[in-house]
Amino acid sequence: MDPTTELALAALVGALVAGSAVLAWHFSDRQLYPPPVEEPVMPAGVATVLSVLRSSAVVVNEDDVVLKASAPAYSMGLVRGSELAVDELTALVHEVRQDGQIREHELLLTRPGLPQRHVTVRVAPLSTRLVLALVEDRTRERRVETIRRDFVANVSHELKTPVGAIRLLAEAVDDAAGDPEAVHRFSRRMLKESDRLTRLVQEIIALSRLQDDDRLETPVPVPVEEVLATAADVCRTDADARGIELVVRCERDLVVPGNVEQVTAAVTNLVSNAVTYSSIGTTVAVAAKGTGETVEISVTDQGIGIPAGEVDRIFERFYRVDPARHRSTGGTGLGLSIVKHVAATHGGDVSVWSVEGRGSTFTLTLPRSEREVAP
């Protein structure tokens, strides 16, 4: 064999050896580092659309693995890791995957230590392999519906009492047409019930207006001293009739941003309640002071007080600590609800200290800066 041929064979053998080495290295590398498995790709544009939806979105594949989920889906407990955490939602996904029909269902989500959530779930096929679930949190709407339903029921119940009483008294007057003394007595009762009905209707209207005016878009300076003076003047006639002394003390130049009528209505309700439930011959003190960034308006009475177990409920609409007592005084059970709502819309708060049989102090706290006012 000539030298040239030997040299060519040597080169060929060297190339084969080198190629074998490269292939062996590549195979070993693939064994050590296998190529990543391609994940299913969502249809173009879906991720962008899901990112701007207000609903919580969850996308799962044919193995129920969560491929994409919004942050609220995790916070609500719909998704845990890469799995659906709610059995009812998983069942809906399976049904949609089987027949391709869109389904909508309401779920009640319960998690230990957290309040229940009412959600509406809409599940639809996204492709042949993917299923989309859109979840809307309806907890607030349900709560509002419940409050509205209870409010209407309570209003109907409360209106029945004075309306029924006026009808009965009118019949009594008709029957006692020949007895002037009885007619006079029944007519006074009719006036009393009529006043109670008027007051109830006025407070219902006031509360409805407050609810429709949640936003204080243009708060104005509210002089606290004038508010206290107006509230005391409104309640002074009733106080004088029961021998109750009204004492008003207010630091000078106290001003809060807000709605003058609303703040006046809130303070007037507090003073009126104090007068109504105070013993004859006692004192009701109304005071206001500045405390840095807030103004505290307090109304203190020496009345019947509030049982400890009832304090947390007294701001509920139509709630009455002693229904019999309210019937005798003509209370509506709406005054403190109005106070609480005014405090909330002004970015403030209302609190109560009370000892049964000794009296109560209600404190309305309002911010002095417009930055604090609720939007």
C-alpha cells in the first residue's frame, strides 16, 4: 500500500473515532440534561385578554393541571399550587370537558378563619385541550341584597304599628262622638302616633339619601360649634319638658370638612337619643374637642344605659335594646344607623361607652383634613 493511501485511511479512521466521541458525548449530555417538555400553548391573545378581565381566571389542561391563574384565584382559595382546590369547580370542569357545553354555577367558598364568599363561576371550553373558568366574587352584592331585603321588611313592620294605631283611634273617635272628653283623649293619641309616623318616614328618607350620597365629592368646611348649637336648639324643647339640662361645650374654631346637613343630623340624633333615654331632672352634656388630626364630638347622658351584650348591635337599623321602652318613647331605631353612616361617609367613626343604669357616652370622631374624607 502506497504512503498516500495509508495516510487517507488513517485520516478516515481518525474522523470516525472523533465522530463517535462526539456522538457519545451528545448522547451522554442528553441523558444528563433531557430536553424540556413543551407545555401546551394557549391560543394566541388569550393570556392578554385574561390579564385585563375583572373576573378571576383559571385555565386548566386535560389533566386538570392549572396552566394559568390570576392572583385573586389563589387568594380566594380556588387554586392551590397547580391544582384546583374546590371540588365543585373541578366537577364543573369535567362536565364541560365531556360535552363542551358552557356552565354557570354559584358556589359558597369556605376557608378556616376567613369569612364565607359567594362566587359565580362560568366554565367554558377554551380549546380541544383547555378549559377556562371565570369567577366573580358576589359577596358584597349578596350582603347588600340581604341588607336591602331586611330593611324593606323592617320598614313595613315599623309602619304597621303607627298606621294601625291611627286607624284604631279613628274608629274609637267615631264611636265616642257623643263623649267630648273621650274624643279629646283619642285625638291626642292620634297626634302622638301621627308624629311618630312622620318622624319614622323622615328618618327613612334621610337614611336613603345618605346611602345614595356615599361620595363626598365637594366637602365644605363645617363649623363644629354651630353644629352643636343647632343640635341643642332642636332638642331643647323636649329637654325642657322633662327637666333635663343641656350643657354644651366646644373648643373654638373647630372645623371639619364634609356635609353640613349630614353632620348636623348625626349630632342631633345623638343628642335626641340622650334626652329621650335620660331620667327626668338629669343632665346631658355635649362637648367637642380637637385631638391632633381629628375632632371628637361626645354626647353624655345619665340615662338607662345599654347592656354589655347589646352594645355591638345598637347601630343596626331598627335594632332596639328594649322594644317596650321604644314604644313608650316613640323611638324609630334608625337614629344611630344614620350617625354611623355619616361617620363612614366622612372618613370617621362612632363609638360608645355605656354602663347599664348609669348612662352612656357616644363619641363621633371626624377627620380635620380633607385627605381623610372617604371618596
